[in-house]
Amino acid sequence: MFKVVIVFIFILMAADTTWAGNWNNGGKAKTFGGQNSCIVEGQNTKPTLEQMRASFVSCHQFYFSHNGRFKVAASQDPRRLYFDVVSDAFVDRQLKTTGLLSYILYKDGKVIKDARSPKDRLGYLYDNKTLYHSASVGKSLTSYLLGHAICEGHISSLDQTIEDWPLLKNTPYEKQRLIDLVNMTVGDSRYFISERVFLKNRLNIKGVNHETIRYWGDALQGESPLLSNKFNYSQMVSGLVLNYIAFRMEGNFDELLRDVYTNRVKIASKLQVGYVDKQAQPDDGRLSNSVWVTRYDYLRIAIKMLEDWNSNNCVGKYLKQLYRKRVKGNFGTEYGHGLFRRHHRYGKDYDYAGFFHTNIANTEDTIFGMAGYGGQYLFINFDTGTIVSTNAVHDDFDTAKLVVDAINGR
């Protein structure tokens, strides 16, 4: 019998006026905007409950959204979800002792595990209607939008270059193909690694997510060519791809968002896409691939991807093309999120397929993994129909068991 399993984990941090700073690695905390509110990833980080609550508010819900958000309407006929929930003592313990906010497991067309952090821990900040930050899961959602843009004829194919885009004319990115951008093989490590900026620029900006594509295009004028075909996990390319899609939509990007999320996914609550600068103009490349969605709408997105794959429609064929064109390598220790770094039996090996992690060590099926800062995971097993999704304020929960083992059917 065909089986579908989806797991959602949401980790939230409760509201508090205390900053979550100066508590990790001898007082060295990850900082954004001058505030130590975003918790460093990894098993050696031991934030207090108060620090996680502060991070939920000041990092996940404020820092990543202070530049404003573009709103996408909910469907008037949202996708119906079916429930046959069974209790799980291990999940409950994780929710009571870690930064985990929410956990959902979907199998055989039904939600069979569905739990949130207790109200006296983090749950008072987070419920079924909370729009929660995607972090780098938004990169994968950008790739999903790209598939729709290709299928609707706005972009010719993954082999198309971006040389028609004025914002990146005369820059090292000008003639790069989309497939190399989404596979992060354009070799841009001399300029950007993850969110870090090594490029000299007018305002001395150190984080790529703080400025528009127009700003970075100006800074990149006349710079040396990229190191071709060298994998580099870069925030620059994900923002670049999202804004290129918007450019190709010729002012109708909002229609693409509504078509995908409102009409096809059939979200039950509004969805929001972030800006890097709310004062910038649309043609400046101002979009961030940060997305805010409810816990059940993350599930709805995953179900729709699974349907696309199984029906072999145009978007499903696009996802399969990403898998065929994936970059093979051992990226986990250097580039992976906490799921891959912290657990040795999964820690070294995975392939990269167009903003999706795949072929993760010790998994057996065709799995697409979406992973983001702080413990946001949305995994789909296209062979069994299993899906796992998580949100969290910190990745200190057992990702090996709750995410990888769950998606692997163990």
C-alpha cells in the first residue's frame, strides 16, 4: 500500500525582554544588527529557556522581518488535512526540554503525530496560526517557485543564463546559468560564503541579506570572474534567483505567488515573503527568500510537492530534473546545517539538488530535504510519501531520530 509520511517540527522561542547574548563559547554569540539575539547553532550551545524565549521574539520574529513583508492571501478553499494522531512520549519529552516548537508527522495521507511546545515553555508564543520564519527552507521554496516560472513559460529552462538582467550586467554573475546558481556551483566564494560578505562595498556591509541585488550589482562591477563549478554555499545566489524570477515576471510576481500558494497549495492562512529593504523599489531586487508560514501550511506545501512529483506534471518533472543534475559530494561537515554537522552517522555526506539536500547519508530513498537556521526542517520522501517538517528556536533537539530516521521510515 502506498504510504505517505510527513513530519513537522517547529521550535519557538518565547517572548521575553532578556537578550539571548554572551552565553555561548566564552561569550561569543552569533549577532545580527548588533544584538546577541540569534542563537549559535550546534550541540555545544546551551541556551537557557529565557534566552530561547528572547530569541524567538527578537531574532526569529523581529530581526528577520523588520524590513517588512509581502503578503500572499489564503485560499478560500484551503486544502483539507486529515488527522489520526497517536501520542509519542519521546516527542513530548523533546518538546518539554529543547528549543523544539512543533512536530508533525504525516503518513498514509494523515497527520499521525502532531505536537507543540507546552504553553509554560514556548507554546504561549506559538500556535497553529503563528506565521513562523522559514530561514533557509526559503531557499528550497524559491527553487519551487522557479519550477513554476519555468513551467508557465516566464523562464525558458534551467540552462537559461541571467545575462538579460540589467542589475547584474558587467558582473561575474552575468552569464551564469540558473542550474549552476541553484546548485551553488558558480564558485563565488571570493565574494560570499553563506551570509558573509568578503567583497569591498560602499557601506562596508558584512551580511549579504542586508542589501538589494542592485546594491550588490553595483559593488560587483568589473570584479574578477567566478571560480567555475566550485560548490559554495552562498546566500547571494538564493536571493539572486528569487529576484531574477520577479524580474522575469515583469511586475506580476505577486500573481505567481498567488498561483502557487493560494491556488495550488491552497494555504489556509496568509503567507509572507520578506524584503531586505522596505524602502527599495521592486526593480531594485529587494526580495528576501525568508518566508513566514503556519505549521500546517508548511505541511500543505510539502503535500503539494509530493503530488507534483507523483503526478509527473511539469513541476514534478522539474523536481526530478534537479535530482538528476544534483551536485555530488561530502558537504555536510563544511556547509550543512546542524542536522548534518552534529550527528556523526549523518554528518558528512549529502548531495545538493537545486536548493534541496538529497542522498543524505544512511537514507535509502529519494528524499528532498529543506533545512534552515535554528532547526527548521521540511523533508519529503518521494518514494514512500513520507514528509517531515520542523520549526524551532534552536537545533538542540534529536534531529537524527525526529527528522532523518522518521523520513527514512525507521
